[in-house]
Amino acid sequence: MKCQASWARSTAPISSIIYTEDVQGQKYGLYTIIKDGFQEHYSGMGPGKSLKACFQMPNQKPQCTQLIQ
């Protein structure tokens, strides 16, 4: 059995939110960075592999990768 999950990895600043998002805009695994933003942080897992990795810094618009398939 293969794991069909995806997650986001980031070194975004403190108080940023990282997550994965599907083609319908559903967000999964939201994680708020509360420690040093220079360490790697991981979002919770989202279902499947057709997701994009996203992060949102405080008071800014979200930024995402291209859809991973």
C-alpha cells in the first residue's frame, strides 16, 4: 500500500501559515509557525498527491507552488 499524502515544507518567518491546497481551493494541514522561521517546518498532511504547497506570511497574500501531480 502506498501513502497518498502530501505536505508543505517551509522556512517562512514566525506567524506564517503553511498548508497544502487542492484544485478546488480546499486547504489541508494548516500549521502556524511559532518558532524560529529559519528552521524547516512541515504542515500537516493532505489527502492525495494533486495538491500545491502554500504559505502565507502575516498581513500578506498566500503564495503557492504549481499544482503537484
